[in-house]
Amino acid sequence: MKNEELLCLTALNSWKLVIGRFDRNLAALTDEELQKQVAPGKNRLFYLVGHLTAVHDRLFPMLGIGERLHPELDETYITNPDRALPDPLSASDLRKAWAEVNGKLMDAFERFTAADWLEKHAAVSDEDFAKDATRNRLAVVLSRTNHASFHSGQAILAK
Amino acid sequence: MKNEELLCLTALNSWKLVIGRFDRNLAALTDEELQKQVAPGKNRLFYLVGHLTAVHDRLFPMLGIGERLHPELDETYITNPDRALPDPLSASDLRKAWAEVNGKLMDAFERFTAADWLEKHAAVSDEDFAKDATRNRLAVVLSRTNHASFHSGQAILAK
């Protein structure tokens, strides 16, 4: 395997590990437990799952790999803080949305070549990308991997 | 720049972003605030800084880039949970150790070529590495980036 392919595979493994761990923790929680807050007065687990689902769903247009599946989640789980609005979907529908979004992302990522990973993402201008070629799709996915890890660290506190 | 170099630079940026953000949050905290717990009964910020410093210090032998700087932190911040043992160093010495360890790691990472990133790390056997070449130095650093993000998400709750 070429160096560039191996580097991409290593980075993709990092995303897979973080999402896989989150999947397993989520599967171990009952719908009632999803209502727990990570600490007194902080976000509920339900909110964190909604937030990560919405943020990951935004990757489809940002990486140019398709239409969004769940734009209806943004208002509740990105624009507003927890408990400002009622949850727009049931725990079971939220679990489905989470799995659907991440499953479809994984299908796309697994088909990316090194050149695909190094393409510009939609949130950077041609001019800025010409100055800094690290503002590519890989940078976005590594950033979302860290973001998911960040909230995983919080979610674990609810145990 | 070659694809393989650009991929490495993108991944290194991810580490830099996470460590840089932690640095700024740490600098904004007083020594007294470091004694705060991230949530009732959970780890103190002081413990998290000690833990991340010790875990990052272990990267020197694991990546084959030098001797450890602070092996004396393991007993308190890796082997034992928070408050089991007294802190072996002052807040100011802990801040110094954190900066020293991450500064020296960054110097090494910035000199890595793509081939260097793809070398085997010390915690995997030759046999296992032959079967799975993604068990390389990049995988370790991405894993530590996620680990630092995980605890950063907890640390932010103490605000």
C-alpha cells in the first residue's frame, strides 16, 4: 500500500474508533437514561446525541457528499441550548437518525482516495484554500472526531 | 507539496489545535481553580492536567523519540484515581511539566516525514505490525489527540 493510502486509512480508523465507542455506550443506555444530565445543570445525554447527529449531518454538504438527512435537528440541538425547545423526536427515532447519518458518512469515507481527502471543503473559499491546503476534508473529519471525543468525555460522567 | 506530506501536516494540525486550546484554557485558570472538580465527586482539573502530562510523557519511549521527562507522575495520575495520593508537585511545577512535555513532543512531530509517521510504535510487536500497518506512530498520536479532547470536554464543565 502507498504511504498516502496508509495515512488515510490510519486517520479513518481514528474516526471509526470514536464513533464505534460512542455507538456501544449509546446502545448500553435505556431511553430513560438518555434524559440524565452529564452533571447538575449541564446537557442531557439526549441533547448530546442530538447535537452530534446534527453536526455530523452537516458534513454531507460541507464535504460535498450528498444532501442532509436531518436538517430539522439544527434548531433544537445546534442553535439552542439544552431544554430551550422540546425534543422534536423520540429516543428511538434519535437513535435511528444517529445510526443513519454515521452509517452513510462511513460509506462515503471508505470510498475516499488520498486525493479525495485532500479536496477543499465547502466552508473554505478558493482563495483561502490556495493559501492553505490543509483546509481539506481530512481536517474537517479530524476536527469532528475531536468534537465527538470532547462530548464523549462529558457523556461518560453521567454513568 | 506531496499528498503524503499534506496528509501528515493536516493530522499534525489537529494535535496542535487540541493542545493549543488546552494550553489557553489552562493559562486562564488560577492555581486555586485547578482544585475544582469537573463535576461533584469527579476528577479535579489538577488531576486531569497531571493525567494528560503523564500520558503524553509516555509517548517518548512509545514513539522512540527519547527518554521520559516525568515518569514520577504515573503513580499519582495514571495508576491511581484522583485524591488517592497527594499531588507530588505544585501547580506551578505541573504547568511547567505540561509545557515541557508537549513542547518537546511538538519539536519531534514537526521533524517527522511521512515515512516516520508510518513507523511502528513500541507497543506493537513486529508480527502484529506486519499484519496491520495502521498500528503506526500516527495512529498513536491521533489516539492521544482524541484522549486529550475527551478530557478537555470534561474540564470545560468546571467553568
